[in-house]
Amino acid sequence: MPISGKEMKKIYEKHGWRELRQKGSHVIMGKGEDRETIPLHKELKKGLESYLLKRIGEKK
């Protein structure tokens, strides 16, 4: 079952990332020099979801 952008943001925050800024429905998260854009949509597409989870080392 796909997860939402808000849920993905919470997962990133749990791994030490913080919100840097938001423009519209996209939030920019940062940790050190790393940056990632998370769309705050109801459901993330499967490919984007797996990419974002791999980026922080979390498995679904």
C-alpha cells in the first residue's frame, strides 16, 4: 500500500533529517550536505517511494 508524502516526511525526520523549506506541495529536507525533495501528495508513486526509502536506508 502506497504511503503519503506526510508519512514519508515523518520517516525522514525520524532519521535525523529536518525541513529546510517548503514551496507549494513540495518540502525540501536536509541532513548535512544532503538534500531531498518530498512531494506532500496523498500517495507517492511506487518508484519514488522506493527511491526515497533507499536514500535513508529504510526497507519497506
